[in-house]
Amino acid sequence: MDSTEGISHTGFHAGSSPAKDDTQAAAQVARRRVHTMSATLYPTLPHREPVAAPAARLALKTDGASRGLLDGAWWPRSRDLLSELPALTDVLDPLWGRITRIAVNPEHWPVIPRKIPVSGHIVKVGWFTSEIDPHTLLLLSYGTGRFDLLVIPPGTGAESAARLLAAASDHDGPSLTAGALIAAEAARHAVSPTDQALDPYAAWEYEGGASAVSAAVTGQTGPPGPASRLIIGM
């Protein structure tokens, strides 16, 4: 009796009874299994390479051309400033100096963020309901000045877009506002340019892509002269 009690007492204080040892070993095995299952269920996802955004589609007046009311035309693929502006500033920053601010009329822009990250810096965004033509994008360049672009509606067909690109960037063309140019193009077809337009990507391919629009805009095959317009992203 005394020896049995002595063993029980020693085992209790040491915490090393056979049943308890078996329980601890089973818990360790279970933890290893859970760890292995977790590693299997949540593998590391493969790294995805970033996809380059399409180049901006625009036509600009050259330095030798008369400024007039517009400095050119821009044909965005959507009304999403966050996704469209970086491609535009990639082109304009080297030509006009860093674009630091833009302003739009909110009529045709469903979402107007206050700041837009572009390559290497941030562009601040403002909006005005009466001071800016609804079809104009106003840009301010650091140390250079102000520039105004006609914004061609994204869904416009390729032929209409080519005429608008040419009209807004033609140094000999009439000094019309962006809204007047859009209205004149609409009157040409007696409907809005976007009413019967193809999807912009489909229209681009259907009309011959870069070669068709460039020919319609420039009307020439040789290198641009001093007063010729600059065609980009076509």
C-alpha cells in the first residue's frame, strides 16, 4: 500500500503519467497535420506580370501651328479618368512639360477623383460646370501653361473620330469650341456620333486601324512638316 501511494505521489508531481504522455504525443501529431494541411490549402499564387495600357489616341497641334481655342483632340476609350489619364500624361509630359492639374466639366464624367496617380507623380483634378466646355479637357503644365483638348466621346465611330481629330488639330481650321465641333459632326449625320457607333475597339479594326485614321487625319504619306499636326497612339 505504501509503495503504491509513493509512486502515485511522485507521478503526480512530475506530471509524467503514461496516459498524459500519450495525450501530449497525440496533440503534437495533430498540430503537425494541421500545419501540413494549411500549407497545402493556401499555396503561394504565381506572380503576374503587369499588362501595359493601350497608348493614348490623340492629335496635337505642333509648335508652329496657331493655338486657337484648342490644342488638339483626345479620343479616350472610356470615361474612367483613373484608367485613361496615365496613358495621356505619358505622351504629354515629354512634349508639354509635366502635367500637374486637369479640370473637366462633370457632365460627361461619372466619377471625378481628386487626385490621379500617373507615371512618377500625382495629377490633381478639378471640375467646373460653367467655365469649361463639356467636351473639353483642360490641362495645366508645370512651368509651361494651359492646354485645351477636345474630348471625343469614347463610343464615337472611327470615321467621325478621324474628322474630329483633324478639325481640332488643324492649324488652318476654324476656331471653334469643342462643343461646336461635336455639334457640327453630329449635324453631318443628323444624329449624335455615339448613337449609331460601333464598339470603339471593333470600329477601330473595322475601319482599318492606324492606317485608315492616320490617312484621314493627315492626308499625307511623308514626314510631317513644321505646321503639321502630331498624330499619337493611332
